[in-house]
Amino acid sequence: MGAINYSALSSAELNGLYLELQGRFDEYKNRKLSLDMSRGKPCSEQLDLSLGMLDAIGSNDSLKTKDGSDSRNYGGLDGIAEAKELFAKILEVSMNEIIIGGNSSLALMHDTISRAMVHGLYSSKAPWGKLPVVKFLCPSPGYDRHFAICELFGIEMIPVEMLPDGPNMDQVERFVREDAGVRGIWCVPKYSNPDGITYSDEVVDRLASMETKAEDFTIFWDDAYTVHHLTDNPDRLKNMLAACKAAGNPDRVLIFSSTSKISFSGSGISVMAGSENNLNYFRKQLAVQSIGPDKINQLRHVRFFKDTDHIKAHMEKHAAIIKPKFDTVFSILEAGLSGRQIAEWNKPNGGYFISLNTLDGCAREVVSMASEAGVTLTKAGATFPYGKDPRNRNIRIAPTFPTPAELKTAIEILCLCVQLVSIRKLLADKG
């Protein structure tokens, strides 16, 4: 049939095509497959790239840090100097503007929201938990775990449209200007989850300088994919902390990142960056919560990665493994869906996801149908607050974890499901 606009076909033609595609789908279904594409996890080959880290510190090596402290002991509340120096360079902040945490940036974000609810933030007049309402802006589609944190703490979420250069700033500026209840915004500013969008300089500047009714409005800047490039011409993201300082709002942003998809997902290190005012405020609270993080793991990371040049080379090895997987997805989507006017997708320069949009009203049925054939995808709607995609069209594709053969089969099945569900919708529309 080729790349023919399906909406231009007659009902008889659509029915004939449907029977052909259904036969192919049934063949896959009879294979009793079990293919997991639900989360953006590194594959084993990626994790193997960091195995040398396990040998970076031996039992006969010095475990003293740069300042002479023993990494095995208590202390070093906000991280060892070597780790702060390395990751401050990556995030383009000073050593006084960074805290090195445990293995999870998500935990840092959760704890920051929790502290805001109980104690407020540095710029707060009162703890958020004592306010009549707390609202967050949520550029959507976005990261489901951000939304889960808001739900856990009873924070009202307001979806904001994502445009090709970042969130719709006209919407954002209107909300923050008019509503004091809006206390923050979630942002994945580089290779966003799932669209793969990098915020433009204009978006960064408008976020940094906009007028807000809440005195403690905070940008939660989840820079998870800052070094996760897939091409030799990576996206560039303007420095948000510098932009906030230039706009006279130095305390507006909190930056989060981690090595979860750089080294070992469960044994990496996380970082939080921001103004010295913000971080000194958090350091006082951390001093009650902890007597120090896992400094041996920080030392292991620093001795393995050494400097930003070594991290760049390391991430090129990651790209060599996962870029062919992204290319496989693009190739199969092009062959199965291009020109049919039933789906569209992004082609990011980095990150971990591909965002696929079906015809309105089809995503949940596509995900369900794929599951019948043994392909587990991220739940339809998960990329929107409360799990409710208003157009029921967005599907997040996570290509990194499956083997190349598994990925090829999974995307072929996904394309069949998109076509079958779309044909059903078109036939229904024709009446």
C-alpha cells in the first residue's frame, strides 16, 4: 500500500488493509513475546563501561581526600572537594554552589519538596504546608516521577504546553504573574523527557526574569541529560543559574543532576546546585539529617572519571551503544508510519526517549494492544499530570534497555498497533 494517507482511503480499502495488518499482528501475538520498553534504563553494555570504577579504589590505595580527610569516616556533609570541583565544571557553577549527594537526584528533589512543605525554602515567608494551596507548573508531556512527587505531597499540578523550544512561556508567565499559589515549575531543560527538546536561550531568559506573585517561586531544573548526546553536534543549553543572577533573581533556580545514566544507575552520585543562599539554607537542614554521604563512592567516581574530558569520552562510548538503537526506531517508524498521517515523532539529539504522538484518542488503546502482543510500554498518559493526557495521543518510547533484536521486534509491533487502532478510529469517524 506504501506511504498513503490513510484518511484518504475508502472504508473498503481501510477494511482490507486492516485484515492484512491484523494477520501480521496475530503472528506476533502467537509468539508469546515478553519485551519491556517501559523505563529509560541503561542496558548491560552501558553499565559495563563503568566496570573499571570498581577497581578505581583498591584496599591498598589511599582513601584520603584532597583536603586530607579520611573518606571512610564521618563528615564531608555536602561532598568531597574533588567531586564538587568536577561536577561544578559540568554544571558551570562554582564549588560553593554545589552539593554532592547520594545515588539519586530524584531523592534530592523529593527531599527538597518535603523540606519546603515543612520548613519553606530560603525565600519563603512560611512553610508550604501551611499555605492554603501549593501549585506547580508542569510542562507536558513531562517526567512522570516529577508528577508523582507532587501527588504525594498534595501539590496541585497545572499542565503547560511544550513547544519546540521549551514550555509555552506565555502560559507560564500568565500563571506565575497572576497566582501566588504557583510556587514552582518542573523543567527537564536539555533533551527533555520525553520530547527530547532543549530549551532555547529566550525560554531560559524569560524563566529567569519573569515577574512572579509568589516570593519564593522556584525553578526545579532537572538537568538529567546534560552530557547525554547522540550526535557530534550536541544541543547547547544556556546556564540557568547565571541567567537568574543576571536577571536579579539568583535564588530562583535549584539545579539537579546525577551520574545515574553515566556510571551505575543504582550506585551513582547526585548533585544539587544553586545560589549560596539556597545551599547554605539546605546545608543547615542536612546537618540534622546526615553526618555525611558515601564519600568512598564519590572518590571512586572522581578517580575513574578524572575530568570533564574523560567524561566526554565516556559518554561517546554510551552514544556508540545507544545511537544505533535510536536509529533503528526511527527507521522502523519511517517505514511503518511515515506519510500515513496517523502519527508523528521527534528526533532528539540526545537523552533517553522518543516521543510518539498518535491520532487523538488512540494512545491508550495502542499501548493496551501492544501489551497483548507482549510489548510493555510506559503507561499512556504517564507523561502528563495525574496520568491524564487530554488528547490521549502521547506514547513514550524508551529504546536503550532492550537488545537490538528485541527493540526491532517491539517497534514493529508498536507500528502495527498504531496502524490498526488508527484504522479503527478512521472507520468510526466515517460512520
